[in-house]
Amino acid sequence: MIHLALLLLLGIGPSAQKTTWMTPESFHLSLGMKRSAVVKRLKKDGWKWEKGKIESHMVIAYENGKTVTLGFESDRLRSIRFELVDFFPAVKAGFREQQQALNRKRGSPGPASNETVLIYEDRKPNVHVVVVADVRTDFGKHGVGFLVVRYFEPAVITPDPATGRGTGASR
């Protein structure tokens, strides 16, 4: 028992809260910020980033197995995606932790939610939480899964003046 207490005090072993970093507030960011304000904030806090695979994305390597992807549209921050890659027990525990934290802040998730997907769309920003811990995937065969928590502004359908149909542009 003393050994377990010592390991926990030293930060070795299971963490009580693996996903507290997975919020916009942890990075002093909020949706709608101008790209220049985001860059200024990240520089001030000492974060380094690189362009994502998509031109409008910036990726922050938070630490081993943890990344943050910032999505911009029209020079504004429109989505913040937190990604955790780890062994199954850790990503499953992180999913439960995020569910508890979001339930405290926002109430129960929407009716389309299930044991691997949580959908909070009752107010802005929308939040989706997804865990993949499937032994049928290439990573899963090695016991590795991932957890994604995405904060985003919902898409606004704007009518195309020529057709009257929605364009699906995100706002």
C-alpha cells in the first residue's frame, strides 16, 4: 500500500485525471478568435505548432500521444480537436472522465450518443467525444486506441442566391 501511494505521489502509475487538458480553456482559446489572436496566444504560452494536412489546420504536439488540431475558416477559429492515443484502458478511462466532466457542465448528452460516442449539441459550442478501442483495427491489435474530443461551431446552412438551396457553409 505504501508503494502504491509513493508511485502516485511521484506521478508514476495511473493518473487520476488524464483528460483535463482537453478543453479550450486549457489553452486560453475560444471559438471565433481571429487566427492572429490564436497565434499570439500560443506564442505567449510557449506552444509550437505546424500546419496540418489540411491548409486551414494548425497542429500542436501537446506531448507524447496527445495533439490538438485547430481548424480555421474565414480566418476564425471554428473547431478545436483534442486527440489522445494510448492503450485501451487509458482511452476508455479518458472517455468516462470526459463524459463525467461534460455531464457536470452541460447535462446529459444527446439521444444519438452511445457507449463510444457522446454528442452535446444543445448549445454552442457543440462537443463530440469519440473513443475507438477496437481490437479489429491495426492499432487495436496492439491494444492501442484513441480518444477525440472536438469543440466546434455548428454548420449554418446559408441559402445560395441562385438556387435557394443551402450551401452547408460552416459559421
